[in-house]
Amino acid sequence: MIPTTLTELAEVTGGRIAGLGESEAGGLTITGAVVTDSREAEPGSLYVARIGEHADGHGFIAGAAQRGAVAALVTQDTGPLPRVVVADEQAAFVALARHLVDARPQLNVVGITGSSGKTSTKDLLGQVLARDGETVAPVGSYNSEVGVPLTVCRITDSTRHLVVEMGARGIGHVRYLTEIAPPRIGIVLNVGSAHVGEFGSQAAIAEAKSELVQALRSDGVAILNADDPLVRAMAGRTTARVLLVGEAQDAEVRATGVTLGADGRARFRCSGPFGTAEVHLAVAGRHQVGNALAVIAAAHESGMAIETIGAALRDAGPVSRYRMEIDTRADGVTIVNDAYNANPESMTAALDAVAAMAGGRRAVAVLGPMLELGAEAEAAHRAVGSAAAEHGVHTVIVVGDQARGIGEGASSGGSHVEYAPDVESAYAMTVDIVEAGDIVLVKSSNGAGLRFLGDRLRDTPVSAKEDLTC
């Protein structure tokens, strides 16, 4: 964090200082991380005591102090730490984050949104931009009204690039996040069916995602997916310069000659304002091509040479957990754990990657429910099952009643189907079915908990079957 005194914190947030004299407050400087979890506090930290759905952060101020926090941002005048008392801790938190961005006028802020691929793209972009200078990118999926200010508060006086992932659960959410960290470059990856149950339609999702490009200044750059009609149409919603990326013929940053290796990793030729370059990705899945094109465009617009960008992408691997994590056990079984989240588009993308990686090997897919699809859920699950069969998946293990449609679609397509009522049953069933040399995809929405099943399968060799049946 940019060093900030307690006095400055009070001025920025409109709060009052407590637990310390006025003269002393000017000498107390916050130099460590800003945290909302007391367990993450460190020497010099500011602890933001949020009142959440399940816990009141004011009860953990003492714990933050024990770990080295030097101050707290609170709405209740309590606790052992010097503190700034405010009426609304969220508004104060946002005010602090915006103040830090405004204090760095040369900071290059890149915002990313989309129905899927946001986290993978920000991980790639963060690694690429780091070749050019100090870069701050979100941890995991910090893309909410809490995650964005937490990310912003990690910038320092020497930070050159700030990557901000922007999620939305409704109209106005992305706009709110752009006000915390106004982007110079905005990337819209896609408009899928994730959360259509909450938004009501893809058109509403598109409207929400377009808030990113609407927030760009006229001297900014909107990087839009030319292969997604709903995203392409956002060109008319911004005063910023538009840069289309994709495989469409008119894409200004375009991929051609895409191939997928036996390792599931893509290679392609990229053409753009910089000329042409051969790009080799270190992350698995054909869907990463679109993500990489957005990264290439954003990095080039940030002043980087294509040679440096290409070299960085060749080395840029997975950062956030449970996104196409690939582990091959000693018995030759490959576990592909892509169970952080799921929607019809990402399910199909994962099946594409596994089919390419399988070669002559037997493929097993352990699939759980896709949540928040609303009225489209039943048809969407059946379609995913059909896609699994079309991709040559030998056995589909369906986890939970909400995912039953996957089994119906897979069975009608010729795959063998097993039903597991819960994750524990799915574990025992998968261990029993999997043979040496198989490739196993584990995927579901986050709430289904299959990501932890993927970890267990990674650590369970075929020889463990005997132990489970004894």
C-alpha cells in the first residue's frame, strides 16, 4: 500500500480518529496490507472491520492487532487499535481505494469483465504486464465491491500497471467498480449464460457488461471480442477507441492457424498493428486463445513489444486455483480440475480441451450442476451431457440431482453414465471406475464443491481401490 497516515485516512474517508491523540495520528503510518480478514493482517496493516452476512468484523480487531495491524477502519468505536470511525465502512473503503488510484495519475488501469474467463485472463495479463514493470492484479477472483478495493489498496508508489477484474450480479455493479478504479483500457471477453437466472436474459447480461466500456474516457481503449455478437455491438456504447480481437476476418488483433497439442495447449499466428507473431500458450484449452488475444491487445496498448508479450505468454501458467489445473499421477491418470465455476460455455470449452488431450486414452468426466441458470437450467444440462458424448467421453459421473440432465444427455449420446448423490459418493465411484492412464475432468459450479474432489482424486492412485473396497 502507498504509505498513509491515520490523519490522511480520516480526511479521505470523512471519519473521526479514536484511540489516539490528534498529534499522534499524523505520525502513525499504515505501510502494510489493507485486509478485511484479521487472519491476513501483518505488521503495518490496516484492518477494515466489515459487517458481513455471517460475522461482524469488529469482533476480530484484537486478532488483527496481534498479527501486527496498526489501525482499523470501523463503524463502531471499539477495539484496542487506533481507528478511524466512519458511518459506512464500505463507502469509506471505496473512498480510500479511489484516493490511492488518484494519487498515481500515471497508473495504467486495465479493467476486465465477461461471463467467463475473467480470472484466467487477468492471471495471464498480470504475468505479461509484469515484464514491463510492477504490476498489481487480483488474488483469485477478487472481482466484487470488496475484492476490487482490496486489490487497489495493494498498489505502491512504484506500481506501473493495475489489473482489475470486474464481476456483476446485476445492472450497475460494473459501473460501481469502474468508479473505484477508472480504467484506461477495458476488456469485454464474452456474454454467456452464466447468471442468466439472476439477470433474466443474455441481453440484460450484455447491458451489465457494457458498463465497463461506457465508463472509458474518450482517450481510452475498448478491447472487444469480435467473435461474440453481443460484445461486438458494444462498440456503439463507448466514446473510447475500439479494438476488435478474435478469429473473425475483421478482427484487428486476430488469431489464425490455431492448433491444440496433445497437452491441450494452443498455438496460433497472431496478426495486429504490431505485425505478426507465433504465439505458444502455457495454459490449456482452446478457449484460452480468445483470452490471450485480449491480453496481447491490452499489453500492446500498454506499450509492450509483441516479442516481449509472446515470450511472457509462453511462460504464463495458471495462477488461480481450480482453473484447468492439470496433474498427472504416477499411475498415468491425468486429473483436469476445472471446478471453480461452470456454465454451458465453459463446460464445452473444458470438454474440448480434454478431448484434445485424451488422444487414445479413455476419458471420464465428473460433472456437477451449473447454478444460476434459471429456466434454461434443464436444457443446458442436457446439452452439456450431449456435448460430453460428442467429445468421446467414455463415462460421465453425474453429481447431485440438479445435474441429472447431464446424464440424460450423455446417455442418449452413447456415453456410460453413473449417478452420485453427493461429492463423497462421487469420490468412491470415480476411484472405482478410473483405470491407469485415464484422463479425468472434474467440473461444476463453485457451490457444488467438486474442486475439492479434484484435489482428492489427484492424490488417490489406482492402487487405492483395494483400500476403499476392504
